Amino acid sequence: MNEDVVVKFVEAYLKKKGFKQAELSFRENLQNNNSTSSSSIDFHADPELSKFILSYSEAESGPARYHDGYSKLRSWSYSSLDLYKHELLRVLYPVFIHCFMDLVARGHIQEARKFFNTFREDHEMMHLRDLQRLEGVLSPAHIEEMEFAHSLRHSKVNIKICQYSYDLLLQYLHKTQSTTILGIINEHINFQVSPGQPNSIFDDAEAVILIGSSQDAANQINQKEIHWGLLEDSLEDRLEKAGSFLSDSEKTEGETKEGDMDENKKRAVEGGKQGASSKKSKKDKAANATAKAVRPEASTVSMAPRVKPELSLPVMPAEVEQSILEDLRNRVQLNSVAMPSISLYTFINTHNGLNCSSISHDGSLVAGGFSDSSLKVWDMAKLGQQAGGSVLQGENDTASSEKKLGLDGGRRSYTLFQGHSGPVYSAAFSPTGDFILSSSADTTIRLWSTKLNANLVCYKGHNYPVWDVQFSPLGHYFASSSHDRSARIWSMERIQPLRIMAGHLSDVDCVQWHANCNYIATGSSDKTVRLWDVQSGECVRIFIGHRSMVLSLAVSPDGRYMASGDEDGKIMMWDLSSGRCVTPLMGHTSCVWSLAFSCEGSLLASGSADSTVKLWDVNTSTKAPRTEENKSSGNINRLRLLKTLPTKSTPVYALRFSRRNLLFAAGVLSK
Amino acid sequence: MSIVPKETIEVISQSIGITNLSSEVAGALAPDVEYRVREIMQEAIKCMRHSRRTTLTADDVDSALKLRNVEPIYGFASGDPLRFKRAAGHKDFFYIADKDVEFKDVIEAPLPKAPLDTSLTAHWLAIEGVQPAIPENALVEVPTDGKKSEYKEDGLAIDIKLPIKHVLSKELQLYFDKIMEVTVKRSDSVLFKQALVSLSSDSGLHPLVPYFTCFIADEVAQNLSNFSLLFALMRVARSLLQNPHIHIEPYLHQLMPSVITCLVAKRLGNRFSDNHWELRNFAANLLALVCKRFGHVYHNLQSRVTRTLLHAFLDPTKALSQHYGAIQGLAALGPSVVRLLILPNLEPYLQLLEPDMLLENQKNEMRRHEAQRVHGALMHAAGLCMYDRLKAVPGLLSLPTRVVWKRNGKVVTTMQNKRKASMDNLMQQPPLKKLATDGMGVTPMNSMPVEMQGPTAGYTSAVGGSSVGGTSLSRQLPNEKMSGREVGSRVSKTSTILAQAWKEDIDAGHLLAALFEHFGESMFSFTPKSESSLFL
């Protein structure tokens, strides 16, 4: 580069910035230098500097260079070889949003808008929600204020790319001297260059997801060890035991029960001590799974490894246990050939007021939370008798003891629970059906008794509307999630939360317990699902892959898999131990409101706003990796859609498999 | 640049009493306003999702505002759509029209009906993975699937209520009463149309079918003078027939007389303005639909129908409107029926009809009009028949004479002959008799009145049996010279079977010519394009 040119640049720069003094001294210096005729800086030897100067000269043209630079890069990558194209196209999105934000940050609002609207179509399919949020950013102040934009600015995107594509890209950038783009790429993209062939298109679910926290942190979290196995000595175990001594089952039952009582007491004492320390000492229980899987058993659930509970768990009353065992004995085995019967509960005349609904474990009670702050509970057994139908009789006998309708039952078909002062967003039945929890926009959670038809406790702790509340699989404990971005663990007997799980970057929209009660999963508007250790309150997994708000969660009965459904109708199956997506399930066209695994984990049911219930075969995928655990690379086995059951015009709000594997669905008739 | 224009900010500032807002301030505020509005809408969408809805309401926006600790905007809670009105004198300035309501009116207004209380119903969405075809469930798209589940349901119903007399659910009873009421009283309303759609598509109506057929039969019998009711009933019948979920065959015998009544009754409706022709057309189509759908199940269905219609057609004592109905009915059953039953009788019938059509002879306007109608129907039927023939034998006119086709014509012809022989009342009329008896000979050639007729034929002597190397007919004038005599001599040499096949083709030719004679130029509209050009 000619030295004179450089001198001119420097002069122009100083003049433009108004550094009069500096300019003068620079000139003096220059003259001195000329007199000594020796250049103090070797421009040619320092490409970085020349690049900087170059970029400065380009800056003269102002915001247009972003537009030009990006459109050139875009046309180049679209015309590149098909083999590498999809990898190169991945680079475009981060470059696009950072170009846009750079423009905004520099105050070129108009140009930023134009730029955004010109190229937004390219990314709409993949990143519609993000684009909608970014669209409103119209001033530098907004970038600072808006968390999403802020976190984008301050974190790097990870892109996996093969060596050759990477070289191609660098070559292109150098050749065209598009330093603006190069700068953006350097600043905001972290390339993970891998040797060899470019990876397949389907492999990149998380390749270009932009999240607030850095990907590294997420990866690090996902390294943590978790014990996804089931609780030791679960009812299913006992059933098997009882089954082996079928002749004198009564006796054995009694014995095991007594043994349990003692054990539970012991556990309650030790509860505090057990926890983080004991967890460390344990080996990954998944290793045991293969060993145990040798046992020839029909039930997939029983193959899961066993873990010790970290919480002190409630003691189950004997008669309840008896009825549950009875149910387990009578359970229908479901698989891709033997599909469940589905009973659909339809709410009518809700006048658009129903926000949520929930079905008790035996399907006999149905609760609806309304936007007029009320909670209504229907006793289907009673309703059924009135209508003369004996539809639910089979299920009813199990829970007949706890069904007494209130004083006002004569006039109304339901029991009305009033107490909240804002729309009720969620309701949950305890496993025995004695209690209902409801959460509301008034920031409280209330506990109701279905026996007394009264409000027992009001739990205050959240500062914003509580979106979701769920009882733990064994009752007593429950988890809540809120607009205040936290999820909390409570026990029924305390009005203060026991744990607060903080970490999500946006509302926590849904919460679900792991089958062994040691973990909870939360889904959030930040498009991630997280798994938290209940005992320590730590985040142990981050699942990245959804493209919109996560609305529903379900954990498989063997505790190994989790399904999550989002606003776009996509369902993702996650392997908890690896933290990776097994496979996405596409099919719904609108929000997936509810998910449920069948009791032995072979079927997944999903209910959606598109007025359908879909049944998915999840056995094909979950069984195979277990036998060849080490070889499985994740998504060889695609889960498949078994059946779509359209309702007439009823978006399905809630799903529940009863213990006997009858599927209940609930929704509101909407026209 | 932002969606909110500066002017909006100015207008808002004026509305809250700030008159001297500088334009820079407005310009700076505009993007910020847009940003805030977007923020609030995003929160509102969250609230919407948590209310399990897919449409945003004013309530959602209110709760989003509450989340931000902003006072909600009151006054938009009602579910009615807001009516914006343009402010006079401004191009794009709108306000919400708030109607003044007299307080007195509000107080004195009768209480509105109390809204129905929320309730819960249960039904089976699926039984072991199969959706039962009950009214609560959505329609199953695949027809075979629907059939299967229907059978299943039938079986189920039998299982449950074995010895009980047929029991109708309350809903079905209500439904039936409603449909009856709508059909009888308000058959021109939108509701009736919806009822028809429901009848033609709902899956759970099977228990009602006997009631509907009975209802239709009774009403038709009692209300022959009520035109609109008859039409409505026919529509109901059609909807029922169209419903793929209904097993209607066992009730057809009840339904058919009503339909045929609507087709060939002497008087339908009591007013001059009633367009009973239309009703007859409708009934004819309905009849054709039934015959097509159930003809193979009910083997004597079509023959019974045609016999009834033919009786009506051939009885000169019957009214012209009845003739019309019979012709339409026969025509709707297909061209072959027309060819076999109408065409042979065409000539004498037209002779009969002619005096009524002429202005001089028939002074009764009404009668003349009817006659013209019947003539039109005949022409239509014959024309369609001919069209069909020409289509089926595309080379009839265009191919060179020596081309040989394979056709299997024997069966039809013999049947035709038998049928003719069996119909004794045809015999009264001499030309018919001739047609019926001349099946074997060359005579039709000579009796053909049209000189255009120049049939030529190419036989392949190698063919035998029933697959006859048929004849090709041409009426191209150049071929006329290959005279009928030559053909005739050949015919006499070949077997009688061949002769019969031959005769059938001659019939086709005859048909064309005869039709031309009877209807003249108007027949051209029924000939397929390419052929008609050759024809001319």
C-alpha cells in the first residue's frame, strides 16, 4: 500500500473526528519522518492494520456496505456447491441479525428497517419468532433494554462447519475484502471446524439456535451426571413381587406394606443426609440398566434402573395402595397394535372462559380453571349416572370412596371453588384425587380438598402470574412455574417454597416431575427445556432445539425420555442422559397443549389446538438404543405417528392415561 | 420508517392537551411507541397461550398491561367487534362509535336470557384405537373406514339393546322433530339448507332412516297440491340418499313410490305459478341416482321403475304432464333405456303430439305449452341418446368404409327384440310392429325414408361366434353408391347372428336419420363436434 495513501487516510480521519491538535502534530511528525525518510511502521508487513485502514475507508459509504456485504455473501452462499451449501447458509442468519443490530446501534434506523425487510423472508421459516421480536428494535436504547437483543450482542453463536466450507468462506471473505462481514463473523460466530465431510442437513437441530447463555455453558451443564432410573421399591415392583406369590398375595402384600412403613420412616430420617454427597458416590445408574435388562420381563418400565429418592417421601395409605395395585393388575397392555380407548370430556357453554383443565388419575374427576377466577370440578361418576351411561363404571370403583358432591350439587352439575382473584391458569390433581392445586394470575397457588370442598392453603411466593403447577408423582410435593422466570418446589405443609429454580431467560411456561421425583423439567418461552435437581436446585440439563415457546412436557414412565411440545405443533423427544433430541415429531399444525405417556411407556399421546389427538409409537425408538446403547448415534430410529383422531371441534387441553391405560382427554367445544 | 407514523404521535399528544409538540420529539417517540406496543403484544400473546386460545382478545392485552404494572384500558371487555368510524374531514383518522343509550331504555328492556351454565359431556373418541361413527365424533374422511366403523357400531348396538324395541335417543328425536318442522314450514330458509347438508353428511342418522322414509311417503301422499313441500321432501330424500353413512337399501321400497309420484303425478301443486316441470326433473334425477347406486343390489329395481314409467308414457289417455315426467325419468336412466324404449315409439308419439303443438289446431294455450314441453323433453332424450351412440362409435361417420371393428352387439339386439315382443301395447301401432318384426331381414333398408342413408359394410369372413366383425356405417355421401343391395346379398349369405348385429347398426343409422326427420336442425347440437362437421 502506498504510504501517501495511508497518510491521507490518517489525515482525513483526524479531520473528521475533529482532532485538530492531533492532526497538527501528526503533520509535524510526518515532516520529521520524511526528513529522516524512514517509515516507522511497516504497513505491508501488517495485514491487520491495512485491513483496518481499508475498513475505515469503506466506512465512508456508511450503512450501505452492510446491505451490500450481506447481499453479496447471500448470493455467494446460495450459488455455492450443494454439498456445502447448507453449512454456508447457516452462517447467514447470525450475520443477518448482527448486521441489523449494528445498523440500529449506529443509529441508521431507516436503513436498518430496509435491510431487515429485504432479507427477512430468508429466515422466516426457521426463526420467525425471533424475527418478530427483533423487528420492534428501533433505537440503540432498545438494543440495550431488550434482553434478547442484549444477550445476542454479547454472546457468540456456535456453528459446526466442515473444514472445506470454512476455507471456502474465509477465502471468499478475503477475496472480496468484505471486512464488515468478516468483522461480524469474527465477533459473533464461533466456528467449530470439523475435519472431513460436511454433516448432514438433519443433524443440525441445534446448530444455529441462538440462546442467551453461551452454548458452552449449556454443554458443560449437560455433562453433569443424572440418575434417570425409577425409585426403588415402587408399586410396580411390588406388583411383580405380589404376582410371583399370587396364591397368597394378600399376605405378601401386607408384609411388604409393613416393611415399607419402616423403610419410609427410616428414609424420612435420612432424607436430609441423602443428597448431593451420596449422589456423587454413586455410579451412573444407567450402567446398571443393561445388567438388569437381562431379566425377561414384559413391562418396559421394570427394566429401568433403580435410584434412591432424594426427598423424604410421603407414606401412602394402605387402602389407596391396594386400589392402585388392583389397577396395575388390570392394566391393558398398549403398543402400536393394541391402541387405547379414549374418552373425550367436552366442556360446553364455557363462553371462552376456560383456561385449563385437568383430569384425576382415575378419570373420575375433571377440573376446569376459568378466566373468571373460578375453579370448577365435575364428578364424572355422578354425571354418568344421571345420563344413565355406565361408561366409566369400570374406572370408578377404585375411587368411589372420595366422591361426595357438595351441598350445591343438587342444582349444579359441578362443584364450584372460589378463592382466586385472577384467571386460573392451571389445575392439578393429587395422585389420590383428594386434593386439587390451582394456580392463578393473582400470583398465588391454592390447595383445595375435594372431600371437604374447601380451600385449605394459599401459597404465596411468586411475584407474577403462576402459569403451571404440578403434583409430584407420589403427592405431597408440588412444583410451580411462573412469569417471574422461576420454578419453585413446595410441600403441602409449608407455605414457603422449598427450592427456587432460577435460570430461564423468560417465562417458565410449564413444569413436569420426573418419574422418580428427584428432578423436575421446565419448559420456557426462551425456547429451552431445563431439567433441575430437586434436592440441590441446580440445573442439570438444558435442552435446546425448540423454535418457539414450550407449552407441554411429559416424562416417560421409565424416566429415560422426555417429550416436549411447542407452540408450532412440534414435539421433541429428549434423551435425558445425553441431553440430546432423539427425534422431533412433526404432525400437529398448532399448539401442543398436552402430552401423556401410556403407563408402560410405549405410546405417547398428544393433544393440540388443531382439534386432534395423535398417538405416537415411541417404542420403536426407545427400545433399540437400549440394547445397543453405545452404538446409538441418536436418531436412527424415527418415531412414528400411529393414529390421528380428530375431534369435531374441540381443541384438546388435557390428556391423562389412567392407571389401567384408558386415555382421557378434555377440551372445550369451540365454534 | 416505523409503523407508527409521526402524525399519530401528534394526534395523541393533542388529545391529551399537548399542542406544541415539536416534530423531532414526535419523530423520536414514534419508534419507541412501536417498540412498547410490540412488547405489550408479545406479553399478550403469552397470556393468550396460557388461556389455551389461538385468538387474541382484549382481555389478553389487559392482562399483559397488568403484568407491566400499567393500568388496563377499560371499556373493551365486551366480545363484540369494535366499530371504527372515520372522523369527518380526516382521511385516516378513526374513532370508535359509541352509541348513546337512553338510560330508561336500558332499565325497561326485558331481561336477556340467562346464558347457559357450563357443563361437561363425555363420549368415546376412540375404542381401542378405532373411532366409532357417532354424531359426537368428526366425520371420517375415508369412506371405507367409515363403513367399517358403522358396521362396528351396528354390532355394538345389537349387543347392548337386544330385546328392546327400537329406542331413539332424545337427541335424535329432537333432531328428527326439528328437521320435520323445517321441511314442512320453512323450506326456503337457510336453516333448511343446513339441515340438508347435515342429512347428507352426518354419520349417526341411521336409526332415523325408517322415520324419514315414512315421513316422506306420508307427506307426499297427503300434500300433492303443496308444491314447495313436495320439492322440500324430494330434497330431503336426495340428501338421505347421498349420505354415505346410511344403509338405506331396506327402505327404498318405501321411498321409491313417493319419488315416482313426484315424477309422473297428474297434478303437482295447485297454482299456475308452480314450476312443476322443475320438480319432475329433480325427481327424475333422483330416480336415476337411486337406480345407479342400488341397481346392482336390487336386481329388479330398474326394471320395475322403467315399466311404471313406460306405462305412463305409452298411455295416450294420460295427461301431457305425466308423459313429460315419464320421458324425463326414462331419459335420466340413461341413453340405452331411451334407445330401447322411447325411440321405437317416437314416431307415432310425435304424430300424436303434433296437433297439440300447432297454434291453429290447439287453441288452449296451456295445452300447447305442455305439448311443447313434452316435445322438448323428447328431443332432449333422443338427442342425448344419439350423442351417446355417436360417442360410443366414434368412427361411425369419420372412418373409411372398409375399416373393421370388433363389436359385440348381439345380446343387445336380441334383448331388444324380446322386450318388444313382450310389450303388447306396442303392437297396436303399425310402424312399431314393423320395426319389431323386421329384425331378420333386409327390409329396414328399403323402408328407410331418408335417402342420405347409405349403409355400407365390411365383413371379415374370418370372424365367427359372437365376436362379430361388425359393420361400419357411414353416411358419407360418396359411399352411397355402394348400394344396399350388395350388402343385402351378403347379409343373406351370412348367418342370422351376423344379420342381427348388422341390424343393430342399421338401427343406429336409422335412429340418426329418423331423429333428423323428427327434429330437424336442432339435433345438431347433440352431435359431437368432430362428427357433426363430417356430417355436414
